[in-house]
Amino acid sequence: MHSSIQRLNHLTSLATTYIMILLGLISIASYLALPPVAGGKLEIKDLIIKKGRQRYWGAREEELGSLRFDVQVDLQPLLESYNTKQLFLYLTADLEETDGSATHEVVLWDRIITRGDMRDFRAVGKQPKRSKGSRKGRGKIRLEDGKNKYPFKMPSGSFKNVESANMTLHYSLMPYVGILSSGIAATAQGPVNIPAVTYR
């Protein structure tokens, strides 16, 4: 005869095994069922390079870039999955030096969209307004006159060896259960030329 503790231990082990199998099946099914994302529109405008300092104390003067951008992309197919917890959007600039000695990837902007915020929104730097009623239209991202949140600069402090940059909007999907998945939401039309330094 087994004691009550032994029986409870056996039931707990069996339940844990079944739960792990179920979570594994959910993870595989949701990953395989992810739909493709249609390429959105990314427009870069007002790219300006100036001399400046990131900090007032103990920082050298270097070339810093600032830009504005518009984004229009529909991520609704990703949000229709029951296993989607949140999305992470980020804009990157890929720069290659003219002599081919090095390539750099710089993150210029990002935003975390939680499941509670998964609604159609337009504002940049503002909390999206919660819409009452149905969820129709959620996942349609429209950003106008967005600004880079993070410094746009080169490790050397100068853009003199860089002629252009490729701008790309990426997404990373975090599920409730399973592995992260990522992809490209939008790409700018062709390389963006790096302008000369503006002195003011």
C-alpha cells in the first residue's frame, strides 16, 4: 500500500508531465501557424547631421544625426494569435563605411506594444487612446513624424566615411508560451543618403 504522500507525489509528477507536453504542443502549433506579414511603408525625411555633445560634461564633440520618419504597417495577422503576449518594434540604420572595413547597425527608435495596447494608434511619444468596443483594426500601425529616440552616430564620431544608410523597421513577437519570432515589418525605399554636416 502506498501512503497518501506517495500517491500525491505520483499525481503531481503525472500532471506536470502532461502540462509540459501540452505547453510544448501549443508552442510548436503557434509558431508554425504564424502568418507572413505584408511589407509596410517606411519613409525617412528631414535627416540632419550636426556637431554636438551627448553630455555636457566630459564628452567630445561629434557628429549626431536626427531624423523624422513615417510608418504605415499592418501587423494584425500576428495579433490574431491566441499565444501573442506583446510585440517589440524597432527601427535600425545599417551603415557601411566606404572602404568596406566595417559595417554598423544602430537602433534609432523602439516601442513595446502590450496586448492591452494592441489597438489602432497614430501618436508618437504618446500613449495610444483606448477604443471602447470591438477590436477591429488593432495592429494597424500608423506613425507620423516620428523622431529617433536614441543617438544616431558612428563609433568614430564622424559620418565622413559613410555615404548612405539602409533603414529597416523590425518586429519581435513575444508569445505566452514558446520561442521568440522576429521579422521585417517595413523597409525604406532604397538607401538614405547621409547629408553633409549642418553648421548653425
